[in-house]
Amino acid sequence: MCESVPMPAWSCSGQAPAVRGRVGPPPALLWLLLCVLLAGLLPICGPAHAEDANGAPSGAAAVQPAAAGSGAAQIAWPEKLYNPAPADDDLILPLPCGGAMVLRPVVIPAGGLLDDRPVEIGQGDPERGYKEGRRMSWLAGSFSDADAPTRRYYIAKYETTVDQYAAVMAAGASDCPRPTMRGRLPKTEVSWFEAVDYSRRLSEWLLANAPRALPSEGSEPGFLRLPKEEEWEFAARGGMQVDETEFLAPVFPMPAGDLARYAWFESSGSAGGELHPVGLLKPNPLGLHDVLGNAAEMTLAPFHLDRRGRPHGQAGGFVSRGGDFGTPASQLTSALRQEHNYFVAADARAKRMDSLGFRLVLTAPVIVSSERLEAIKAAWTALPAPAMAAGGDAAQALSDLRQLAEQTDDDALRTRLELIERDMAKGQAELNEARLRSLRALLKMGALLGKRVVTDARRADAVEQLMDLAESRFASFETDVAGRAGGADAIAEARAVLDEKLGKWRAQRDEIRAGLDNGLSYYGDMVIQTARDYGEAETATALGVVAEEFRLQRNAYLAPYAARFTEHMALYRAAGQADKALWLRELHEVSPP
């Protein structure tokens, strides 16, 4: 009964809804009899159409968990109860009891196995800096994309719900939940240990019953777990769907303008002091719902203080992210994090809270095969190798240090030489990483400058055409009124007006052309300097990543200009000459994707 537990008004509908296309549901007793008769023929026995007052299929045994190894992993729940806002690239995983869980891809451009993305997390508020201060971290996805230089991980689209939790923890058919709107509430009152165990049980069930539903890396299928804080915050801020300034903002971009349309927080006009079903509000740019507010979300690693740009060495309790229905709007930010003790000492049990839930991520192992291991080793060995422009001195110095350490019989000297080699290799690897970031930034700037040059040229042409059109119409006007009474005065007046406008248009055209000349000069300088500093191979790798970043940030129209920029770099390397007129013509020929 809805009255037995205090619940929001939406959870009690009063009477069963009408069923489209039928006069009414079959009698419950008749349906139960049919289930018994067909139990040996059907893997899942439940109501075909009828729903109860909570929006759930009627009948006590709606669906049963599939037996291990049976392959029976059908999704029987109504879509509105596990994915109320479907999207084209949703990843849908089946659950026991006919349920489902939906995840969203988090795509990260990557040019190689050890290529990861620097991500600035945290916030600049000095009052909260001790635990939420800004710091750099690095992220890479688990799953490779065959058609693009990207890797991805997946994160749950919604917070884990009451029904999803019950389905995975069900011991048998009698424990299966009937999916309802009430069951779409975030699952809270679970400990960190129980959330981890839920991810284990769900991963094992999927491996046994629906292995093909799991993305794979090589031959290794993915698995579910709680997210790292970096994974959670990168996705919560919008990932690659937002630009850098939007990413660093306190909250993700909200086109609708009102926080209450995206998050449940402490307010009578928002959460009203209680949890709400997932998916009722608008999503963030990555398609995640309720990532701020509603239930706070547990993460995998223990809490660390911030030590001015790096985590402090002491590990504490577990961390929740995103705030909850009791968090004031002024505190609800993407950087919000809270430490919790794993245990409640007074109760001698693991900590559970009615405002604390979780969502899972789907990732994969790093070393998925012997071939992958060898590729990782090769990539790691190449990390400190100096890039083309750095010359051979650094590489020779590293080699000499290594040989000296191997040849000396003095253990103390060997240790010191090894430490020096380590520091030099680390410094060279960091230098290479900075070079790669700079190259990607240069390719983006080259694309922007190339597009700007084309835009300015077209603007100048448009003004010139406007001037020609005005002169042509004046000539026609002059011909029409010549010889008429008052015609000479009209022609003189029109000429004066036209000359004034032509003067303004010429000034505008000349200003645009001056900007065009400057832009083309800057473009040429960038082509020459970037071609001198970077080789063809590293440029080609960086171009693929830049093109994917443009696509993810909805700037795909710039990718062809980046490609043309690299072509002009190659022309300069080959000929040693800069032909700005040719470059301008070829920029005009760029076709948008």
C-alpha cells in the first residue's frame, strides 16, 4: 500500500491505467494458472499487457532472473522505468529479473596506448580549497575505437535505482521486483561495501548470462565498478562535449538557464526534502541525468586532502560526489566532494545514508593480451626518446648514463647514476608530452586562422560585389531619368548619396583586406614555424586526435582546415618555400564535412 510508507504524491496513482487495445486485463487467477501451465515452455513468465496502480505489470511473478549460463537475458521492463529519456548512442545492459541498466559513452581522444588527456579538476574557492582545490589529473578510456583515434569508458546514465538494485540482489523469482515508478528512485541506504558487491554481482551475472552485451577490449570483456573521482568529475562536467572554459565552470552548461530544471537540491521549488525518480530532469551535455543533487554518489578510491595542486598522502574514508537533495543550490557544483567514514562506530556497522547512492562505470583491464603488453612496453620505452627537434644529445646522454651504471662496481655510484637517469628520462617524457600538447594547440590555431582567412576574403568579396551592384543600379537610374524634368537634380542627389555609401563601403573593404593580409601572414608564419619544429609522423598522429576533438565539441567544420594546415606544412618541408597565394587559393577550396 502506498500509505504504508511516506512517499511523494507521484508514487500513488489511485487506480490501474487503461490498457490500449484491450477491454481489460485477464483475471489474476486465470493469468496465474496460465503461468503455471506454461512454466516449462517460457523462460520468463509475467503479464503480457496489464499494469497495476503503480505502473507495474500485474501478477506476483512478473519476471524471473535468468539462470546462470542459460543465456536468457531478455529485457522485459517497460522502457520508461529504466530509460525515460532514450538517446541513440545509449549502451543498454540487461539485468536479472528482466531489468536493464543504461550507460553513456565518455569518449577521450587518444593517439596511442599511453596517450592520456590532462584534466583540470576541482575549483578555485579558497574556502573549500583544502578538499576541492584545483589540480591536474590524467584520463584515458578503456575501449579502443576502430574508426577513430579515441578511447572510451562508459558511465551509468542514471543513478542506480531501487528496482535495479533489487533485481541484481534477488536470490530467486520470489525476490524479483515488480518495476514501478517508486522503484525508479535512486537506491540509497546502502554501504560502500554493498555498492562494490553490487558491481561484482552484476558483472558476474552479465559474464554468465549476457557476455555479448558487454563491450570488449581485445578478447577481454568489460566489467562494472564504482567510478574514480576523475572519471566521475570529467563526465559530470560534460567531458569532450564542452569547451575548456565551460569545463572549468562551477556547473556544466545549462541552456534552459534554471538549475532546478537539471538538479534536485534543497528548496521547496526543487527537491522539497526528498528523493525523486531518476530521469525527470534535463541531462548534462554528456547525457547524464541527476549527476548533481538527488542522491550523492559514492566513488571508488579513498578521500585525500588537497595539498595545493596534488593529493595529500593520507588516505581517509570514501568519497561521495555531486551533492544530494539536501544540498543548497549555492554549494551544488561539479567539484563538490564529501568524505564519509566507512563505518558508524556507535552502531558497529558500515555506514548507510538515505541521501547516499551510486552510479557505476564500465571499464576493461589495461593489459588484455601478450601482444598488447609488448605494444605497451614499446610505447613506454619510447616515452623519454627525444623528439625530432630536440636533437640527439639527450638520447646519447641517457645511453651513456645507462652504460656507466651497468659498468661500475661501486654500488653507491650505480644507484646515483640510476637516479640521475630516471630523473632525466622523466623530464624528457614530460617535455615530449608538453610538445604533443603544443602541437595539438598549434593545429587548432592553424585551423582557426585558415577559416578566418577564408571568412575575411569572402567578406571583402561581398562588400566589393555590393559596391558593383550599387554602381550598376545607379547607372540604370541615371539612364532612366536623364532628360526628364528635374532629372539632373535627382541624378546629382543620388550620386551624392551613393558616393557617401561607397566611401563607407571602401573603408570597410580596406579594413577587412588589411585584416585578411595580417591573418594570412600569421597563418604563413604558423605553417613555417610548426613545420620546422615538428615532423610529419607526429603531426599526422596529432591531426587525427585534433579532428576527433573538433567532432566531439561540435566543431567538425574546422577539421578540414586543420588537415589543409598540415598539407601546407608538408609543402613547406618539401620545397622550403612559402607560397601564400597558393595557400589562400587552397584554403578557399576546403569543403566542409
